[in-house]
Amino acid sequence: MPTLFHPGELWVQERLGVRESVDKWAGRAIRSRMPDQHRNMFRQLPFLVAAGRDNRHRIWATLLTGAPGFIQSPADTRLHIQARPRAGDALDHAFTIGADIGLLGIDLASRRRNRANGNVTRHTNETIAVGVRQSYGNCPSYITQRQWRPVERAPHAVHTARASSLDIATAAWIRHADTFFIASGAARDAAEAGGLDASHRSGPPGLVEVLSERELLFPDYAGNNFFNTLGNLVLNPNVGLLFIDFEQGSLLQVNGCARIDWDSPEVARRPGAQRLVSVSVEEVVVQRCVLPLRW
């Protein structure tokens, strides 16, 4: 059977001694088609995490939103999303035909999450159609539970800003976060082979440490041993982080360059951490009060 993993993921699995055990069960978890259970879950969601590349090939994560049913699955290899990134979003205009896209459907209330990776097959001003190449579910570990509710979004309250580093407000936002999302990809641009991945991280508030206005640090906990994110970062350190203000409906997007600390003494100082990932911040996008949801 052809390998389900690219060279970066295989390298990490070999380094950490889990390659043989992963091979025994990964084929049952990772599929080229979405099972009906995953397709039905996507239909019930009010938001979807998406990973994409901007016009400079930098990787970002964003949140697509709509009333439940805004995501449809007309076939087990297809998703139709009736939403696009907002004007001013780091991924505004990113999802054109052929573009790689990584998707994470996550229900914070039930702690269910499913991933789907593929390419954009069609798009309009209001929709994105995705051809799914890979689909699999994740366990509920490390998911902070939250209930969502819809709200009327006030258009006049929307404010978008860009910066090359964190300020006092965005640093405080990150320090108080217990959840964030991470976008990564093995390829350095769309011309190379390899797709994109959107993943979730949760932990206690302070999960992500702000070392300076240009440097972040977060732990990597034990997981399914696929090492999709770390495998991507081994080949391409460019990474996108997404933080949500669950009370105000705001988004904080961060792009930067990641480095992995495999086994230094600093790892042991963080309870539960298996490794550490530091991110040198290169650009920050803040979208205030843009979400029609609160949690």
C-alpha cells in the first residue's frame, strides 16, 4: 500500500520511534473519501477552520462561518462551502481554482473534530467547492468545551488592522487564550507537491507564551503520532496561527517561521509537553467583531 505520509511526517515518526506502530493502524483512520458520519457532522457546523496560502505563498488559518447547513457534501469526495474569507482577511482572494486547502470541522460542545484536505475545484463570490483528497477524524483530547450561539453582527463595528509584530492588546489576547488553530503545509508554494493542513490546539490559559513582540512558544502534547503538523514544519517552517476572541467575535491571525525544540531542558519545564514549537512572528492581522457567533 502506498504510504499515507509525506517525507517530513515519516522523518518525525522515525525519529520518535513510532513509525512501525503507526503503519499498523493509519490505513484504517486516513481515507481518500469522507465517511457519512463526517459528512453529516460538517453539515451541522456553524463554522469551519480553513488553511490556505496568500499571494506570497505564506500559510494562514482563518474561520469560515454560516448558519448550520452552510457546508454541504454532495458526494463523499466533495464539500461545498457557502462562505468565503472576509474582506481584509489574510486569506481574502486565496481560494481560487486549484488552490490547496486544509479544513478542520470541530464541534467544541461535543469535542468532535474531523479533518479534510484537498483542492478548490470551483469558487464564486459566495462559495468554495472542495475536492477532498484525504479525510480522517481526531480524538477529543485537549478540546476545551464551549457552546455557541448566533448573534447579529454590527457592520459598523468591523475593524481590520495589519502589523509586523504583536502589540500590548494582541499579546494579552494570546496570553489568555486556551485554544488556537494552526495551519501548515509541506510544500513551500503551490507549485510543489503537498497539501495543507488545519489543526487544533487547546490547553490551560497561557498555553502559548509570548516571549516578545516577535516570538511565541507553545507545547506539543502527545497525540495520534501521525505528526502532520510537525512533519510539515520539518519541510516548510512557514506557519499560520489563528486565535479567536470567543466573547467579542474577533479573529487574530499570525504568520511566522516555526522552529521545533525536540528535547532541550526547556521541554521538561512545561508539564505534559513532548516538544516545544517557537514561532518568529512576521505578520499579524486583527479582525475585530467580524463573527456572527459567540461562545
